[in-house]
Amino acid sequence: MAEEKPGIAQTDKSSDEYDKGGYDGVTGAERGRQDSVSLNRNVTARIQNPLAGIPRATLLKNVEDFANEVGMADQIPLIQKGALVAQDPPAFEQIEELDEVEKDALRNEVLHKWRQPWSLYFTVILCSIGAAVQGWDQTGSNGANLSWPTDFGVPNEGDNATDYNTWIVGIVNAGPYIGSAAIGCWASDPLNYYLGRRGTIFVSAVFCFFPVIGSAVTQNWWQLFITRILLGIGMGAKASTVPIYAAENTPATIRGGLVMSWQMWTAFGIFLGFCANLAVYDVGAIAWRLQLGSAFIPAIPLLIGVYFCPESPRWYIKKGRFEKAFKSLCRLRNTPLQAARDLYYIHAQISEESDIIGKSNYVTRFIELFTIPRVRRATLASFVVMLAQQMCGINIIAFYSSTVFSEAGFGTLNSLLASFGFGLVNFVFAWPAVWTIDTYGRRTLLIFTFPQMAWTLLAAGLCFIIPEEDTAHVGLIAFFIFLFAAFYSPGEGPVPFTYSAEVFPLSHREVGMSWAVATCLFWAAVLSITFPRLLRAFHPVGAFCFYAGLNVTALCLIYVFVPETKQRTLEELDYVFAVPTRTHASYQLFKVLPWWFNRWVLFRKDAKLEPLYQFDGATAADQGIAVKGMAH
């Protein structure tokens, strides 16, 4: 066992102190810990509190040194109390230094977990409004697809349709996703580095405002394509930053529910876009211009309100600005004690990360997504959930529902009305995930909903075989598409962006999220380009059956490669993703599957499943167990 060295080591307050490779060479064990779990190869699947095992006197001395070195000497007693709570969350009732008001606040974290500061809710909801731009734009182009190709001389339906025109329509529709995947997502890392989370969101909102207005006044298809590329730059930077910003600001117990407001507002934007399509349906030749241009509306509150939000405390800590981080946390937590606890806990875990990651730049951080084992597993998991969002087929409806319903025999107005119904279902059924995503977990929601999406999409495709003159033809197609959306919205809808925002360590969070969002939007671009041609070649029956098969493939990938992340702090997830992929896959295939078969197929009540993860010392989730036990 390493010899104890009291004191928090490096506290160089210059920019990116945690990227400089440790704390003057002092490791977690040397700072007083009894034992350490490898963050690269956690073969025993242990999840460890970084403060566990440190003797009380050493911990208090560490806190005192830390506070003195970062210019927070006036907060030493408060941070010491916070560190004691963070070291053993379930035992806070036995900490003599806490008064009754502070203990009551800690109890309420569990008993009333949604009782959070107004500033936290304002921050998450305002920034997620930016997602409405993405949703609104999808549906604006959806309705506009019925008109602009003819106006610009590239009709993709009727007697004048050609394969060339079909490709042009697909490429123009893919413009935002090409811009996002090629430029916007990758620009988010340097933008975050220099401007912070709020600055990056502001810049992205500018790109989501002016190009949208520009798209409404274009005169040919390539001008429309350019404006949509520019829109994509803003969409990519925004989608790579907002979920991270929300995840870094929210407590672990409600992180999934709040971060998924990104999906809520995307669904709301899709719904509003369909409303706008219907509102301007009968205004004449400029209808499609209004349908595209109206997507600027949700960018306005984002531009105005983002600097009223606190900056991410984790970003401040990464930059060595601990006092500002503490002020942000005070706005995002109910009491200064909770802010001090989270400040020191985040600092302690980031110290651990720095020991294995060290100094890096943009290029090396990208390479390390595939070379550092702990980061590589997060890269793989985020890739799978993002790819699955395109494999599931939701965007063939979101992008082309008007075209699909037109193929089913709907008239133009009825196609827009059916698309409106799809948008309404997508929005309404996203609400249950606010509660279920942190209760049942990200992985569980995906594993439950993917089989349902597969059979509903298959059923919708097969309904195209029913003769068009039969009244059941259009009714059943719409019914199964709506049912498909109802299963998508609480599962694969909110999970990918929530999951990808939380799985990477702070050092690689920006570039990791850039990778994840670029993956999602690149394949969205591929889908947007290819689906018109796929529909023309396979017809609706073949196209829908093809995507039903992709749902089954995505389910298998998720089952093997995607670990659960619910109810864990962002720092504790380091230990989850330190578990080797082979260990996780083996457990799911050879432990969970036999148990599930015995329990739910053979109905053997004596079937037992040993847990994968072993918890050393108390972690934040254990506080809930302790408090609820006392309440009963």
C-alpha cells in the first residue's frame, strides 16, 4: 500500500490544470486512499468513491490545503463538511458538524428529488429549446418537400421525376446533417475550450437563426443547400454542447429526466413544425418558404437567455476557476453545503482522471477516444446508441412522412394532417421518459422499446399491400406509424443524447460528444440522401421491412455493448466504463440471458442473478437507499 501524503497536490490555477497530467505526481492512493481501482481495466467491476478509505484527519487536511491553494480559505469549514458528506453519503446523519437544516436538505435530495432551484430548471429548459430548431427544421423541410422541388425545376414525383432529381432532393434535405457531421460537431471542442458551454451555445444559436431566414428567400436548389449547410454548423455545435451542459449541471438522481429535455424540445419542435406546415398550407406559392423560414422562432429565446444561465461548474473546474465553479454550484443546488460537497467530489474524481489521461490537445484527445481503454468503451457505447437512432427508422418518418403518406394514397392536406398526428404522438409519448429514464434506466428502456419498434414498422410496411381502395389501407398504415412513434419517444428518442453526454470523462467530454453527435447526424445525412431512392427502388413495403430488420440488429448491439448509467454521478461512471467490454458482454450473454429465460419463460421464482458491479465504499446512490430506509 502506498505511503500516505496529506494534502491535495497540484493546484496550479492556470487554464486546464487537469489536462496537465496529475497533481505533482501525487496519486489517489498517495493522497490517503487505502486502495485504488484501475480506471482503464476494472476487471472486478468495482465502483469506488474516490474519497473512500481516506482517514478523517487526512481528508480534512486535504480539504484545507485544497481551499488555501485555490483561493477559497474562507470556505474551509463548509468544504470540509461537504467532503465528509461526499465520503460517505448514507452516513450524513452521523456527521456532528452538520446542523439540522443541512441534514434536512440532504434528506430532501432523496425524498423530494425534483425540488431543485429555479435556476437549474431555467438553465436546462432554456438551452434545450435549441433542440426545437432541429425538430422544427426537420418538419419544415418535410412539408416543403411537396413544393420546392417543383419550383426549382427538380421534381421528384409525377411524370417529370427522374433519379437525378431524387438524389438532389435527398442531398438538399441532408444539408443540415452534412454541415453538422463535417463541421459543426467538430467545431464544438475548440469553441468549448475558448468560449465555455454558454459561449458555444450562443454561437450555435446565431447559426440557427440567420441561415434559416436565408433558406426562405433562396432562388435555386444550390442556394437552399448552402443555407442548410450553414444551419447544420449551428445544429452540430449545439447538439454536441447542450446535452453536456445539462448533464454537468444536474444532480445524478434526476440527470436523465432533465437532460432528456433535449429530446422533449426536439419532439416539441417537430410538433410545432407540423403545426406551421398546416397553418401555411393554403397561402399559395410561398408556403414552402414559410415552412422552412419559421424554424428561426425557437432560436430567439436561446440567443437572448443563454447568458442568464450559470456556466458549467465542471468547465470552471477544468479551467482551474474554483471560486466561479462554487458560485455556479450555489445557483444550481439548494444549499451551499450541497454545492461544496459537489465541488470537492468533482475535484477529487477529476484528479483521478488526470492521473491516467495526462496532457492532451484536440488531435490527441480525438485519437485517445480509440486508444485509452476507459474512453474507448464510452466511444463504442455512444456510437452504438447514436447509430441505433438512425437504424430504428424514426427519421424516415420525421424527414419524409408527407412523402410516405402521399405514397399511401393520402392527398396533400391529409398527408400534412397525418404528419401532424405523428408529431403529436412523438411529443406526448416522450413525457413518460422524464420519470422512467432514471427509474428503469437508459439500457432497460432501449431493450424494451426496440422489439416493439421492429414489429410496428414491419406491420406498417405490410399494410401497404392492402389494396388502396380498401378503407383499411390508409387507416392501418397511419395507426402502425403512430404506434411506432409511441414506442420510440420514451426509449430511443431521449436516450442517445442523454447517454452520450454523460459517458465520457471531463477531459474528453467535448470531443467525445462531438464524435457521438457526428455519428448520429452523418447517418441522418446518409438516410436523408438515400431514402427517396430507396423508396423508389424498394417501394414502401421493402423500405419499411428493411428498417424493421435494422431495429433487430440495433437491439443486439445495444444488448452487448451498452452499459447502464442511471443513478451514478458523472465521475462514478469512470468505474463503470473501466469494466472491459468482454467482461460486460460475457455477463449479459452468459449470466443475464439464462437468468431471464429461467425467470420469465420457465417462471422459476428461485432463479437468481448475481450483480455485475460491486460497490466499494458508499457512493451517491447509496444515500437514497439509506434515507428511504429511514423514512419507512
